[in-house]
Amino acid sequence: MCAVRQVAVAVVGFSGGDIEQNNGIGKSCFCSRFVRPAFDDYETVKGSLSSCISEADFLQREVNRCHFLYFAPTTKEQVEFHVVEQTTLIEDTTLRPFSEAAKYSDRATRLSLRSDGKVAFTSRDHIGISTASDTKWFPSELFEKVGIKGFICVFDPTLDERAMKDQVTMVCDLITNIQSKKLKIPVVLAVSKSDKIEHAGCVGVTCARDTARQYSIPIVYTSAHENMNVTETFLFLASLILKKSHSHIYSCTADTADYVTAMENHRQKLQALDKNYNQLLATVVKGLYVTWSFFKGRLVGKIEYEDFKYVFGMKQAKVAFKMRLLLAALRTSSKLLKSLTEGTTYTSLKRLTVMRDLLLDHEDIGNVDYSLYKEMNQYRCSRYRSFSTGDEQAIDEILMLLKDMTSPSLDRRDMQSSSPHCTEQLAEHITSHHESGGDTEDSCPTISGQEKSGMSVGGNIPDDEQALLCYPGL
């Protein structure tokens, strides 16, 4: 087994007062996502990675009066990465850069760095509050004596025309400075914010591709927010640095394909994660008796759940559960919905109102709130979601019902008058869905008496109606 090798890497890119005031080009997000690849870990810091800081913060150990930030060491594939981001820090009252004599393209491409007393940067909100137990010191000896061995140059394809020209000029200066050094220092061009690119032929993608060709350097399409090719870019750079001494990581290359192919590969990867997790939910969530607090305890350790949560986060895992809960409500209540054409209108609508209230009072669905519809609709419309044809149609009907029930223009008193039209459409669809071979109540599991007593689904509902609605097979 090979020993862990330390590698110092610098992340550079378009930098300056104007661009840093407008959320930058994504260098900090790129570095932060690498050291915090899990979605929930990254979400806690992504909103406070701005380069605008106070003068007091500029003096703190995390900054240490330097225009570069050091991120905590991260080990991947037996390589310990020590990452610095070369930036331009802005004083938050004057919106002007703190004093720095050297030109950015010159200081950002230095191979030797030193800053005694500097510690790892987490986020702007964490400056000055790090404790002794979680402090990671900047390894001045590594960066001064061994030096930086590789560069990742971040390129933002979403800038306007004027800023794009300035970015291309600065990136060309950076790459020229790196390639002019006597040592052959590898550099990779990382196109950031790929999830926000409208199409492959946009100006930003073209400029990035042309720049990479001009200097004969590899180009990788990335997205820090979606964790697309972030870790792979660092591993790819490490393979270029250590290809002789660490040939075992040479195969760990990033997706250097064209933009269309890279995005399609990423989409397929995320779709597979979503499909696997939803298949797991479909086998377990069969009735309204299950709650998220109970259910997630049984998911811990299951690879489909852990992978989904790692990439999409706990909140999205619960949203997917809510969607399955609504689908389960339709399956469980199929007999009730069919009875709209068999029983009296009064009884049918009364029972449907009970089902509606039961759903909305469920602890994992929430009360009547338009945010529930927006949350479900956002999940439904994501390009990474994949549902069966039957579920897709049922989900669309659920969303239509939720929109009518939770619209800001309606209050709870208006819902009774608006429910007949909506529920008749819903009943007609669900009836046809079940007659055409969709999920049936026979596929739903039974539930033990102990679980019945331990998981109330809430609401002042008559026992016979609650049994009909909640327990499969009745």
C-alpha cells in the first residue's frame, strides 16, 4: 500500500474589486465543496463565502492579512490535498480591496507561500471563532520549501460580455505566468457554474474552450452547488502531478468531455441516485401510518438512502418521502375515491374531505400552506427526477389538488366550495389508473398492533373512516 503523499494546490481565477462584489466566479465555493462534499455540510457555509469582510476579520488568523485562504487538508485516493485560494479580499465598508502591492496575476502564481500563524478558513461567519480542537494550521513549511505543485484555474461562463473579456485577459495572464516557469507545473481549467449555463454554444463556454485550446491545457466542466466534477478535478490534477510516483491514481481522471456530454453524464448519475432512492421508498411507504421520524431510522445504513442524502441532502430526502406519502394516500384510498360514483355525493365529499384533512394534518405533510405546493412542484420539475408513467400522472393530479387547496388566494373556508370539481377529476384519474394496472391496495403491507398504537396519524377522525384511510387492505 502506497504512503499518503502531500500535495499543495492553488485555485486561481478572475479576481478584483468589481467581480468580488458581485459574488465572484465561484473559487471559494469550488474549494469549499471539495473539503465538504456532502450536501448538508456544504449548505451550512455556501451562503457566507463572500470576499467582502471587515477590517477586523482581515486581521484574524483565518485571513492573517493575506489575500489567500487556506482550506482544511483533505485526503482522497491516498493523496493529502492542501488547497489555497488566491483571491482579492474587499473591505466591507469602502468596497475597496485591502492594500496589496503585487498584481493579482503575479502574486496568484507564486509557487512559494508563507504566513506564520494562519489557520484554515471555513466561512466568513466562522472567522475568529475557531477553537483549539478544530484548528488546522497553515503548513508554511510545505508551501515554502516544497511549494505549489499544480494550479486549478476557475473560469466563470455566466459573466456578461464586458466582464467576460476582462476574465479572458486575466486567465491568459495567469496561465502564461504558470507555463513560463522553469518547472513544468500542470494547470487545469475548471469551468464553474455549469448548472447555470443555458446551452453548449453560449459565449462563456466558447471562450473557455478556446482558451484551453490556445494553451493546450485540459478543461473540465464543474458545478460546486451540484458537486459536479469537483473532487474529480483535484484528482485529475494530482494524477498529472504524481503520475510517475503515484501511478495508481492516474485512472482517477475528471470528465474532460465536451460540455453536452459532461452534463449528460452528470444528469444520468443523479437520475440513477434518485431512481434508486425512490424505489426504496416505494417498497416501504405503502400507507399513511408511517412518519419520517420513524422511517428515517430504518433507512440509516441503506446505500440508496445514504447516497441520495450525500448528494441531495436530508431536506430533499424528506421531500421525496412526502411525495411517496401522497402517492400512498391515493393508493390506500382508491376504494374511497371510486365510491364517488357509487355512493351519495354528500357522503363521498365528506369522506374525501376527511382524507384531505388527514394528509394536511400529518406531521410530515404540514398544515395548509402554499409552500407545500411549491416544495412538491419544485421536486417534481427537477430534471433529475424520474417517475413511472402512472406515478407521474398521479403526481400531476396531486399537485393540481394541492395548488387549489393551498393557494394564497384561498382560505380554509373557501376550500369546501372549491373541492368538488378538483376531487371529481382526481377520482376519475385514480379510478382509471387502478383499472389500467397501477398499484393496488393488495400490494400494501399489513401493520402490527404495536405499530398502530405507536404511530398516530392525527386528526379527530371517526375510527371507521380512519381505518379505511390508513390501513391497507381494509
